[in-house]
Amino acid sequence: MKRFFFLIFLLFIFTKFYSQNVENQQYEIFSWDPVEKAKSYSVEIEKYDSNANVWNEYKTLTTKECKLEVLFESGVYRVSVAPCNILGKKGTPSEWISFRILEETVPYLF
């Protein structure tokens, strides 16, 4: 019986820890038109640091599809997509597109 309660306690602690790490995060889906002869795409995402007034690398991902789902915390980001040829060499990247991820727990008005 003590073992059962111990396992329930561990499950509760793990669930609480996990929910704190996922809180204030959300998925965003990016999609783009295919590029002729592109075998994959390199997606670069940068996050804005307002304290230092600079853009820092957040994630660089590679995909063979023309869409990508990424998990973000709240903040200001920008994304650029570059096609890659059969050898993996990057082509000309797109212009940077900026966007903001808001905290869902805080009410806001537009």
C-alpha cells in the first residue's frame, strides 16, 4: 500500500514538473511554396533579445516537406527558409519574416 502511494506521489511530482516546462509554449506551423529541384529546406529561426537589442539563433531545422511545426515560448521571432539542392548546399534564403508569440495566460486587447 505504501508503494502505491509512493508511485502516485512520483506521478504527481512528474506531472507538475512537466506541466511547468510546457506552460506558455505553443506550436506554430510554417508553410511555403515548393522550389523547383529543391531536395530539402533549411529553416532558420531567431529570437529577439530586447535587453541586448540583438537577434539570437533559436533553432535551425531541415525538412523535406514544405511545412514545419515548431514549439515556441512567448517572445519575438523571425524565420527564413532556404532551399537545399541534392548535395545539401543552401540556395538563396527568403527574406526574414518577423512574428510574435504571446503568452496565452495573459489577457490582451488589440
